[in-house]
Amino acid sequence: MMTFVLAFYEVDRAYGGPEEGGWWFDTGQLVRILALFKDEERAYAAARRANRLLEYLQRHRRPVGSVIYSGGRHEVAVFENFAPPAYPETRPRYE
């Protein structure tokens, strides 16, 4: 049976490499599992509500893309069956 995991992540950016003047990619570290759902629609509805609340609570924090971002932003994501400890699972390659 499929379950949907609501996971809470701290987000950041990591340097990808010097190609094309330098590029960055978004990363996330698992903070905690918030809930499990059997219904996909309910899981995504809960994630949307949680992310709206987080946006409101984080409205005075610097955005992740800011040069002076120093951490502290969070987001909620939905995964099937299990939440990875970090994303992306493998470092992306510039192509």
C-alpha cells in the first residue's frame, strides 16, 4: 500500500561549478517527518497549507538566492513511501 510522507526540510543552495560563469542548485536537509497520509490529494493539500504558513512566518528572512543568506529557511515536501535524508540525492551535473 502506498503512503505519502510529509517531510520538513531546511533549504539552501550549493555551488555547482564554474561553468557558464558559475551555477548553483537548491538543496534540502531533512529536519523531521511531519505526517503520513494514505491519500495523495490530502498529502498535497496539507503540504500547500504548511508551505503557505512557512512563507508567512519566513517573510522577513532573506531568500535562499540572496548572497547573504545564512540559512534558516524551510519548506515542506511530499514523497511516496519514504523521505530522503537530503535532496538532491546525487549532485546534479551541468550540461
